[in-house]
Amino acid sequence: MKLMKHWIVLSVLLCIASLSYGQKYRNSGLYFETHITQGKVLQSNDFVRGDNREGIPISNFSATDIRIGWQTTGSKPWHNAHKLPYYGLGIHNIVLSNEDEIGYPAALYFFFGAPFSRGAKSSFDYEFSFGLSHNWEPFDKVENPFNLAIGSYRNAYIDAKIKYAWYFSKKVSMDAGIRLTHFSNGAMRMPNAGINLIAPFVGLRYDLIAKNPVPIDQLATREVETTDEFNIYLASGKRAVKNTLTPNHQMASLLNLSLEYLVPAGPIFKYGMGIDLGVDQNRNLSIDGNVVDFASTPKQIFSALSAIGQFRANRLAVQIGIGYELVNNGKFHFSNDIHQRVGLRFYPHKNIFAGIAIKANNFSVADYIEWSVGYSISRK
């Protein structure tokens, strides 16, 4: 609480000292930033609802972020398309109750943000982050048997923010908003119910170098070249087999070949269709204690047709897909089997990309974390 009061006093003093400054677009390069968060744990599984060692719901948390970022300067067309976005690296530290059962987790993550709209002294922004967290106290059948939310020491970190930012001077700004955060491991270790958080936050940012703003008319004339995209990629993943006598005793693997065709919907978004053909060892297997008998290869084959949406920022893409299975058990079938993919893709070259995605079933259960490499053919 004392830390919160000191932080608020510092923010108010900075506001008073620099309220007279306004500019249409910030253009300041490297910056440092800190956020503080106090919020709620969503009651999404029995462990956080109170089925734990203390018998008390885990309902509150606090967190801090320390970040280093880069404010784009308007020197490239994609800067204009995103209204001068920013990106960088951050460290997220979180404190929840029941530390003995949860641990003291922290995450290292990449973030990207940009304005929905921007004014002379403020902006309304969105932001997303992906990273890896560690220092969890995972499930253990003997020493930590209640923790059905987290089954591994390391887990994926996904965060999304909506915020409002105020520019107080050429170097100082403040933001406040709401964030949603998710931790899980994509079924690599079981159990994997996950931890989900929602919270307000406030932040303070300091830009190391103040530069002149980019003229609005200069930004307005720089357009991103849009292209159709035909992609072919290979993805693989591993996950723990559920319901063995000893948790995480056996692993199953996935190998998937995908074809995609995406068309632009403006300078930021693309949409299209994709088709998957793969082999999944986690299908049609049988379990007897710790003995796992995988099905024959034909019974592991699957295929699916997907609708895809892609958010693009230069070489970075966030991609979401919803797929309907056409083949399972090596046969064509019609069912309610629907899967989802959410992930990041990076293009080190215009024709080559690498990615990571979480594949889930029925909008609720993580199935795999997929790592992929692919080749892209673009057409104007």
C-alpha cells in the first residue's frame, strides 16, 4: 500500500510539472516503463475456487512489470498503418495467495501495442504480450496434490490490455487500463486447468530521447504494400497423455502439414482458409495403468479445414484459426469436433517464417503447443 501511495504521488507531481506540453504524434525511440496491477483471479477451476490446502478461494493478486521498449518513429510505412506502434520486452512478477501451493511466478515476455485513436495529448491503445513464465510450484501427487491448475514449473504467458495514455511532456507519459492474463502449458504437463486473471493497472513511462513529432501529412502519404499470401508449413508438438496412473508418465506427439491462402483486408489484417493433414499420437490410444498403447498410424491421421484471421505488423503476425475436422481415425466423418489456434508468427525473410501457437479444442481445453516453420509465396 505504501508503494502504491508513493507511486501515485510521483505520478501527480509529474502531471503538474508538465501539463502544458502537447504534440500530435510522439516520436521518441527507446523508453523505460513500469506498471502496477491489483486484481481478481477468475474462478475457472476447483483449485482457485477453494479446493486447496487452506480451503479458501484464491481470489486476489498483485503484480508489477518492468519494461524496455521502442516507440516507432514514422520512418516506415507500417508505422503509419498502426498509428505509430511500440514494442519491446518486459518482466512480469506476480504475487498470489497460497504461495506454498502456487509459488512466486515471474514471466519474460514480448509486447506490441498501438493506438485505436490518438489525440494531441493522449491516445486510446490496445496491447498484447506473449512470453514464458517460471517459478511455479506445480502439482505433485504427494507434496502438492491440490494444485490442479498448474502442472509444470514453466508455463506460457499471454496478456491483453486496453488502456488510455496521457502525454505529459516529450519524455513522460502515464497510462491506465484493464488487462486479461492467462497462464498454462498447452497440455505438455498435466494437470493444466490454468490460471486466469483480470485487473486494472496503471503505468509510468520515460522516453530517453525526445525528438520532433512526425508531420501528420508525411505519415498520411506512406502506405503499406498489401499482398495475397500462399503458405505451406510444418508444425510439431508434444503433450502429456492423460489418465495414466503416474501423471506425465508418457508423452504423445503431433506432426501436421498445413496449406493456407490469405488475402489482405487493408494494411493490417488478412483473412483466408487453410487445410491441415497430420498424425496425432494422442488419438485412439488405450491406457492400462502406466502402459500406453498407441493406435496404428492410419488411426492417428486427421485432417481439418480452417477459417483464418491474421493481424500483421511488418514481420510479426498474430494469427487465429477455427478448424472443423473432416478426417479422424483415418476416415471421413461429420461431427462437432472443432479446434482453435492462437499464436505468433515471425517472418525473418518475406518468404520464410517461424511460429508458435496453442491448439485447443472446443474453445476450452488446450491440446498442444505447436512449433512451426514455413514458406510463404506472396502475390500483389
